[in-house]
Amino acid sequence: MNKILIIIPAYNESENIIRVINSIKKLNLDYDILVIDDGSKDNTYELAKSINNVQVLRLFLNLGIGGAVQTGFKFANKNDYDIAIQFDGDGQHVAEEIEKLVNTINQGYDLVIGSRFLYEGENFKSSKIRRVGIKLFEIINSMIIKQRITDNTSGFRAFNKNAINFLSKYYPEDYPEPEAVVLLAKFNFKIKEIPVKMNPRIGGKSSIAGLNYLNYFFKVILSVFLTSIGHKSIYTK
């Protein structure tokens, strides 16, 4: 029986966090839930703590998504989890899809990415400007790693024990989702994408919008390029 941890990074998600946690708990999965409160200025931490059988870690400084998720990996690695599921705290991910990721990891993959773009039914696929950026990430990352990845920015992912151990040390900080794909491929981790349904954000707002998204896009491209050309000696697997 695999020991599985669901990592929920959350920053100012007071409008969503209880709904997100309860959507997982109602499935009665034998998985542990860890919320990483990334220095929220609202009462995300208190709301998460109010739910029974949920572990909550509070970061007193906002580290960003990279630092928050890496905290989850460090916790998973220290506590000997076999599989970690990254599940965003904004309500976009569908809890019923978690088992798909777990089943695919158990087929021998190191990283499984849930892709909204492979899903054949009606699905939330983000704004037009974001879809353009994500398509360009697909082209660039796929050229770099010689494997087509349609949803490089998806935060709905499963990791096996080897990936957990590696990323607990070397998880990218600034733009972790697309960078992690390139980094893991560089070290020959097996990556698989599967179709998943996603929802629009229910409450709150994303920190990346409008001109901020264009700035984000160009910075991600630079970071991915630097990750791709970085020498392996920077890392110790």
C-alpha cells in the first residue's frame, strides 16, 4: 500500500481553501493532506487548521509557489511518502481526478501531469492570452526535452518517491512548473501527461493577469532556457 500525501500550496485562499479540502476529504481516500500556507495575509491558515485530520504548515514569509511546494516535498521526503500529489488551493483542480494520476504513477512514471488540453469533454482552459502563452511553452519545452507536454503550467501533478527526493533538494523557485519539466527530463525521469477536467477559479484572483502575464511569460522562457543549458554538475542526484 502506497503512502500518499496531497500537498496544497495556498496563498490568500480564504475563499476557496475549505471547499478544496472538503472536496478531497469527501472521497474518503486513504491519503494524507498537507496545506502549505505561504505567508497568507488573510485567514487561510486558520481556516485550514479548523478542519480535522489536515496537517497545516505556516510559512511566515511569502516564498512563492516554488518555495511552498518544495516545503511540501521536504515534508514528504522526511516522512517517507511514496507518492506526492500537488493540488492547487484555488479550486481549479477536481478531486475526483486524483486517482487517475496515482494510477498512472503506479505504471512506472516519475512525474504525471494532469493536462486540461488533453481532456476531450467540456473543460476550463483559461483565458485566451494564457492559452497562447501555454501553447508557446508547449512548443519550447517539447523541443528541449524531445517530448510533447501540452500543459507545462499545470499545477495538478503526481510525483513518485525518486522525484520527491530529487525535488526536495532542487525544486525550481521562480517558475517551477515549466522549469521542473525540463529539469526532470534532463535527469531522465519518466514523464507522462494524462487528460484531466479542471474548473475555473471560484473565488479570489490570480496574481498573474494582463501585462503581468506577458512579463511572466518572458521570464519563464528565460528560466527554462537557463535550466536546459545548466550543467548537470550543478545538481547531485
